[in-house]
Amino acid sequence: MNLKRRQLLQALGAAAAASYAGAPAFAQNTPLRVGIIAPKAGIAGTIGECGLRGTEYAVARINAAGGIAGRKVELIVEEETNPKDSIERLRKLVLQDKVDCVQGIVSSGVSLAMGAVAEEMKALTIFWDGTTQDGVKETMVNPRYVFKSTDNECEAVMGSLLAVKHWKGKFKTVAGINPDYSYGRNNFAAFQALLKKFGVEHTVVADQWPKVGTTDLTSHVAALKAAKPDLVFSSLLFADLPIFMRTAHGAGLMDGGTKFVFPAAGFQHTALKKSFTPEGMIFGHNTLYFDYDKGTPQQKEFVKQYYDKYKDYPNWEADRAYFAMEVYKAGVEAAYKAKNAWPGKEDVINAIEGVKVQSLGGPGHMRKDHIAEQTFYQGITTHKNNYDFPTLGTVDIMYSDQLQKPTGMDFWQWIETATIKL
Amino acid sequence: MAFVDILLGGVFHAAVLFLVAAGLQLVFGVQKIVNLACGSFYALGAYFGISAVNWAIARGMPPGAFLPVLLVAGVALGVIGPAIEALLRTIYHRDEAFQLLLTFALVLMFQDVLRFFWGANPNQLGDLVMSYGKISAGAVTIPTYNVLVILASIAIAAGIGSFLKHTRFGRILRATAENREMSQALGVNVRWMYASVFTLGTVLGTVGGALVVPTAAATLDMPVELVVEAFAVVVIGGLGSMRGALAGALVVGLMRALSIRYYAELEMLAIYLVVIVILIARPAGLFGKAVE
């Protein structure tokens, strides 16, 4: 009896060893599982939806070409809501669904909280958007498992630089209307700091801070109009910007010679109709300007497919999502090539550090400190197009190494000391 | 002239608030129920108004004719009034806390109803409001549609006032509000009266939402946001008083406009400072009746 039991145990052990030995080969035949956490509802719902479409486009292309290092990609999508619930979904993706990588996140409030948890769980995570900054101070200087997007302030820095480039000497009084959270406040402060850096003497005559989701901005616009600014800087976004634009146009704020800078206009560009959005404003399209005539064939194909499928034009979140997937793909494939075997998580992370990719909007790379560098697009609006909303008449392009602080540096000190070309 | 712009901004916001608060006041005045769901009716009107206008435009309606469509859409939503009143009927004799809990539950349920039918993203009517143009006088400019919203609020306030004062139904309604048992003893069908009043309150909210949405956006958060401000309106004006709703809305709208102009960060503080002063100095509100 004992002998039989020993034989049975030996047989089981041999079977287990055989299956373990075959594990890597088995793993290579199963799909790579990528967990996506993106907003589907609320003020950021349309943004999350656009990002998800960018991911789906990237995955369709990757799978059609044979997958990542021969493995197809499978998506598991969860909803980004508040930090607490979104972190629970991260845990579910990592512990239950056992995903190989987590991507997504639009809100900085969520990414700031989730970054530390992902790091603790050793979950390879690539954020589309948001940061792990507390204000403009980086809270995760040297993460191992978390890869972050470009700093939120990039678009404000670029918008400010374009205001100086195009309008220096043409304005003396400025006003701000920005969302009442750290993003809006940092953006307006960065704008003023850059005016100071480039010797633009100015006076702030009004600063308005409507909370996100305010549906009646009539009084805010009246206050701006009363202050008679030469230039209005506004990083309003989501549905708030079309409401502001409509209200400001209706109240005559745009009838005079006031100049406008909207660094985040591209998030809702198709909702800013020509009938209430004049020409000559600075609009930011962040890392994807859908109508760029010198855009890559990939961008043009994506925009066409996007329109054919959704009857809409994509915003930059699609590019952020596409970039995250391309960074992961490039990292896995580089690690696979170096090892000549299926790489582990640590190998992939090492390979992602410094990796260069071609995103929809243009070239980008992942810095060694796990912060993305990408190509940014802004310019001055025109009505000379076939759409019912303005596009860019002149397009300015900057790489984000000109728009965000280097590793470990204080943001305000960087603005003071950086050599920035206009 | 800048001051006129600021005042007009305040009056416009007051008009919006009045449309939300009017239904709340009417229902409380007669049925003694604080209906938190008034903000949900407003949001429902906004969403349904957008759908109705898009539907009509797709069938060839000229864009400039959207106003009547919005009004019809708002009035048509009155059909939900009797059904919700039938639900509330079960708690008329319960403690106020039960009533608040039930109407708050309705707010949360409506949020999911709106999400189910219209999705989670903000809905807007594009640039339709531009088809009405602007009115300019010197340096003062205001969209014509905003003037129409202000006029509609004034007309609704005057219409309800006149209806309550000069019609037979209005007199019976006021009598029922004063003394339900006596009205019943005199042959008033109180059940029918309550259903009618609640439906009228619902229509005030839905028409309000439908009217205002071309200038704004329909969002899932708007019911709670509006109810918070509507409460300031009813506390200042006096719970249950239509004149109070008008006065309270004007106070809140103008306080908000002035604080946004001069101390933008004190917007809510300024409004609720007035609320606290009223609660201490005149707890029944400017036009409310003191409880004996």
C-alpha cells in the first residue's frame, strides 16, 4: 500500500514538474492581459471613452500584426470613478484577473492615490493622463512599477509661450477663468510666471475660479467683462468650456479686441461651434491635433476610422492611450529580444525605461524616471475649414522636454532657470 | 455699464433658481412635503428637452423654432407627476424625516434613470441659442434667449400668482393648504387636489429645465447642485411662499453675481451668510408664515 502511495506521489510530482517546465511555453500561447481603468461617466466620461477607443484601435492593430512578441492582447476594462473605488478595481485587475499590465486613468486625483498602491502591489502600470504630483510637487520621484504621463502643466506652459510669442507687447491686463482645483490654479500661476520670465509686464485684473461642472457662468463672464482685460487665460475643460464660450460670446466679451488662450480646448474641440467661437484664439490640442496636415499616416488612418465609426473627431486622450499601449509593446518586445525568451515583469520595466515610440500624434519616449515625453500641438484658431468648429490656422509643435521640468526639479525653479525657445 | 452686466447675470441666475424653487414651494405650501426631487424634475426637463429638440430638427424643424418644442417637452413630462404623488401619498402622515429620505431616494433613483436613457456624459444643444441673437444697449450685451428665460420666469411667477388668487381652483387650493380637514369636510376632493398640485409642481421643474438647457448643459450632477441653491432660496424667501421663492431667488442670484465680481472665492459663503442671518433674525423667511 505504501509503495503504491509513493508511486502515486512520484507520478504526481513528475506531472507537476512537467507542467511547470512547460509553463513559459504555455504562457506564450495565452493572450497578454491588459487591464484598462478609464472613466465612463460624469464630466470625464467622454474623455475616457475617447481614450478607450484609442486603446481598442491600438490593440486591433497589434493583434492583426500577430500580437506583442507573438502574443495577442486581451483587454479587461474597468471604470475609473473616485480614488477609493478605482483602487479597488486596480486590486481586482491585478489579483483576480491577473493582468500583465494596467493602463488608463484620466484624473490626477485618482492617479495620485493609485500610484502608491500600484507601486506597493508591484503592478506594472502606465497612466494615460493625470500625474502623481501634489500640486506641482512630484510625490513619486523614482517609482519602479508606475509609468506616468507628461505633467499636467505642459499645455499651460505651451499656451503661455505662444501668448508671449504671438502677442508680446499687445496686452497689459490679463484675467483668468480656470477650474477651481490644483490643475486650474497651477496653470494660471504658471502663465503668470512665464509672462514674468519673458519680461511681459502685466496686471491681473480678474481671476475667476468656477468649480468643475458649473452650468451657469453668466456672472463669471460679467465679472470678466467688467474687468476689461486685454487677454483672458482659461484652462476650463470638459463641458464647462463650451458653456463659457457660448456665454462669453452672448455677453459680448469677444466683441472687442480681447485675446484668449485656451490650453485645454482640444478636449472638447468639436463642441466649440464656429457660431460662438471666434477665430484668432490660442487653442491647445495637447498630444493629438486630429487635423494636422503633416500628421503621420497612422494618425490620418486613425482619424478616418474614428470618424467613420463614431461620427466624431478624436481628442488627445486617444493618443495618450495609444502611446501607453505602444510603450508597453515596445518594452515587452525589447525585453523579449534581449532575453531571447519570454521576459519577466522586471525585464519589461527595464526595457520601458528610455524606450522611444511613434505615437498617433508624433514621437514620444518614456524617461528613465518614468515620466513620458510627447509631442504637443497648439496654435491659433481659424474658421477656414469644412467643419462646424474651428481648427488651427497656424500650428506650433513642441516636444515636452521644453514644457516640463526635468527629473527631481522644482517646477517654479525650472520656469525661472530653464532655457526655453519661443 | 459693467454693473448692469453683473446685475443681469444675477437676475438670469435668479430666474433659473426660481424655476427650480417654484415647484418646491408650491408642493410644500399645499402638501407640506419638502420635495428634494424638484432638482431631478428640472434635470429631467433639461435632458428630455434636448432629445425633443434634436428629434424635431431631424424631422425638418427650423433650428430657430426650438423654444416651443422645449415648452411642449417640459409640459409633457407632467405625466410623471400623478405617479410620483401616488408614491408620496403613503408618507403624508409620517415624520418629516421619512419624507426627506423618500424624496432623496427619488433624487438618487432619477440619477440612474437619466444615466440609463441619456448616458453619463453631459448633454448640450450646441449653438441653437445663437439663432436668437443678442440684444445690445451701449456696452451692455445679453443673449436674447437669456432675456426670454428671465421673461418666462416672470410670466410663470405672475401666472401662478394670478392663478392662485383669482381662479376657483386657486382659492380651493389655498383653502386646502390652510386647513385640509375643513376643505375635505366641505367636499373638496383632497386626493385629486394633491395630485394636481404635485403635477403642477413637477411641470414647473421640467419646463424650467427644458427652458434653461440651451444656455447650459444637462448633467447628472445638476439635481443636487440646484437643490443646494434652491434651499437657500426657500430659507431666505420663506418655505411654501411663491413670493418668497421670487424674492429668495433674486437675493441668491444677485449675491452670487456680486460676490463673483468682487470676491470670487466667497461665492457660497456670501449666500449662506444671508441664509444664517435670515434663520436667526427671521426664521420663517421674508415671506413665510411663522409656525405657532
